[in-house]
Amino acid sequence: MPSTLFIRADASVSIGTGHIMRMIALGQAWQAQGGEVHFLCAEVTPALEQRLASEGFHLSRIHATLGSPEDLSETIHLISETLQADRQNARVVLDGYHFGSDYQLGIKAAGFKLLVVDDYGHADFYHADWVLNQNISAREELYAKRSPDTKLLLGPKFAMLRKEFLAYKGWQREIAPVAKKILVTLGGSDPDNVTLKVIQALIDLDLHVKVVIGGSNPHLREIEKFIQSQNDSAAVTEVIVNATNMPELMAWADVAVAAAGSTCWELAFMGLPNLVFILADNQVEIAEGLSARQVATSIGRPSPDALVCFREKLGQLAVSHAERHRISQVSRELVDGSGAKRVVAGMVADSLLLRRVEPGDFKVLWEWANDPLVRQSSFEPDSIPWQEHLEWCNRKKADASCFFYLVGFQSGEPVGQVRFDIENQEAIVSIGLASSQRGRGLGLAVLLKATALFFENFNSKKIHAFIKPTNHASMRSFELAGFRWIEETQCKSQPAHHYILNKAVHEQV
């Protein structure tokens, strides 16, 4: 698989911390596949530098103006120096609004595969292999000016959550009759000190308020001084600097007050009703989109009138148990926590090669097929004799309605096999991974690559899959690849779950 991911991103008081925080999620997902992660930063806060080190990420500093030709030159040099001859296995990620068309073109000209992370279509032209916009406002027309081969990864299904959030997958929120516990989290830097304005708006209310502040916030002492000046009945009960337990804090809260940035996807995953302020131009469409989907209440920019409105809206939400319950349910449907896994799988799929199975492959296919875990997941669990396997392989290879592929990395390392059996212009798919490749999330990458190839080359608009009910990992991979559960049925007299992938759905995955 691609071994090295290079992430060019920055964090500061003016830039904020959101770019690097979401890149940590991507880096974690890449590590889970067995790859290395290198961050390249011109600006990074001390707290985030420590966080990157704690994750096992490498960090190199860029000594140039952000987005400048010198920045580009130094970035390419650092990547090339690290990779040496292993260029084809590298992936480069740019997350920042200063990485325009020329910068992207420079990365591509150097021979690297490129993912650009964007929020609103900031570049004049996109030269990337992939453009990722995880926002609810993401739409294809933002990227009309792009290379013909550029793939778009759009919408909250690609929202990238750090692994500490994924521990809460399946967790059920209890909705309090009246919301009393309020979490305030307005970004890692908050240069305009909106946090203090929100605290002042809440200070005399009968609430329990926890305030999360980034270490790079220049107003920390002012906020602490104000809170200390209030009497013991003040609403603010705790100020947390550089919080490392955000999922726990979101689980504690009944309502959150946040900026309309990446934190929104964390709140949605946690099913936490929230009110959002617009603190930057790129947050306008996010706030509007969340409001339109009725998963958050947009307060707008933090003017004096908006803060009065904020108190009123918070009061209404606090006493409406039914509304908070509805928001919690809709939010969790919006973000499922697998966004980073989808992004990584898309990048890994690009490094896979599929070729028709040849007689020289029959022995390794037999060894894979007789792996105990494979037999356990099969509808025919008995071990397969060699002669029987040989005859079956020859039949499949001669069958014009069967498309049987060996899957491997471009390096030549084998990954597994995938087979499509076609009947009446509809296919049944089956996949299998080599035992050495299991547990790395490669099933999803193989499915993405194989189904794309199939729909490109064959006049078929529907693929079926039948999976044993106990094979949870396989079902999850198929669901992430866009397959939709249809029914409980039987396959070869065994219980089975029936899934279908339509071509129109595949094109959106």
C-alpha cells in the first residue's frame, strides 16, 4: 500500500487550528493502514506540535511565506529527501487557503499524487487527483475548473473525525428534560474573543457551563480574569485549556455553542444539539447549510444584537426536549464517523492494480480460499481439495460471464481477489483478501477500485452481494462502498444479508 502521507497544513492565531486538527484525523486513518505520516508546517502552535508528536507523526518545518514559490520549493525538497526513490507510494495533502492553482501544479509536476482539502472553492483551478470538501455546503459546481481526472469527495460522509471520537460509535445520548449543561467551544485561537462575549451572555443564567479554550488563544488571561470577578453563582463552572477529552465533554453537555467550522461534524457525530456563530467567511455556507437541514441553529456573526438573539434561542432550545431529541437523531444520520476511512480508501484504491486471473495464480488463490477465516465466512465452510479448486478455476476462467481478477499494489505485492458473475446484466460480486492484508481496511479500497472498473467496462447497472450475518467486517466495508442492505435471505441454504450497489449510487461514493 502507499507507505507515506505528507500533509502540508498550518495553525496559528490568525489561521486557527482547524486545518491541522482535521488532518490529525486523516493521519490517524492512514496510520491504521500501516503507513507513515509526515506533517510539513510553516506555522504550528506549541500545543499542536506536542499533539503531532504524541500521535507518532513526523514534523518538518517550512521556512518560507505561506503559499509562496519558496514554500512550494521547500515542500517538494523535504518530500523528495524523505522518499528518495519511493515516489509512486507517496501521497501529498494540502489543507489551507494559500495553496492555490500554481502551488498544486507544482506538486503535480514533481510527480506526486495530490489531495486538496477545501471548504469553499478557493482556487482558480484544481490540478489535484482528489478534492475533498467535507462540508454540508459542498457541491460540484465549486470545482467546475478542475483537471479531467480529478475526483471529488464531497459532503459530510467524508467528515474526518479523530479516533478518540470513534470510541463513541453506537453510543446513545440521553436527552435531559431541560438543558442545563452547556459546552462553549469557539475554536483553537478565537482572535476576536467571541468566547468572552458568549460567557458574558450566559453568566447570570441557571446553567452549568464548561468553556474550552485553545492554548493559542491570546485572550485566555482576560477570560479567566472576568470569570474570577464573578461571584460563586456564575454559570461558568470550568475553563479547559487545550482539551484532550472533547468527546467526553460533548457527551457531558446537553447543548453546545460553537463556531461553524470542523467542530460541527464532531458535534453531529455525538448527536449534540448546538448553536453556531459565524467567525470566518468560509463558515457562512456551513452555518446556512446546517440551519437549512435543521441540525443546528445559526446565530450569524457575533454582533450585540446576535448575542441577544443567542440568549433567546438557547432558552428556547433548552426547554424543548422534543426538538433536542430530533436534532440529535438527524445529526447522527448526517455524520457516521467513517469519513477519514473513506478518504484513505479512495487514495489507497488508486494504488491498486487489477488483472485477469491466470493459471499461475490458481495455487495462491487456493491457499487464500482455504484460510480458516475465509472458510468460516464462506457459505461453503469445508476445506477445498486442490483438484476441485483447479477444475473450478478453469471453469470460471472459461466462462464469458465471469470476470475474475487478481488484486495487487503497483509494487507487485498481492492483496486479494475479486470476482463478478454476470446474469441478465446484473452482477454478483465476491472478494477475498490475502491473510497478510487483513485488518488494514483494504476491503473497502478493493471494493471501490473493483466496482469502478466494473461499471466503466461493462454494461451493467447493478451489483449484488450476499454476506453471512456473522461477517460484520465485510458488511461494513460493503456499506461504506455504497452498497445498500435489501433483505435477509438465503445463499446456498445458509442465512445471508443481501446488498445491492446501483451504478448511480456508486458514482456518488
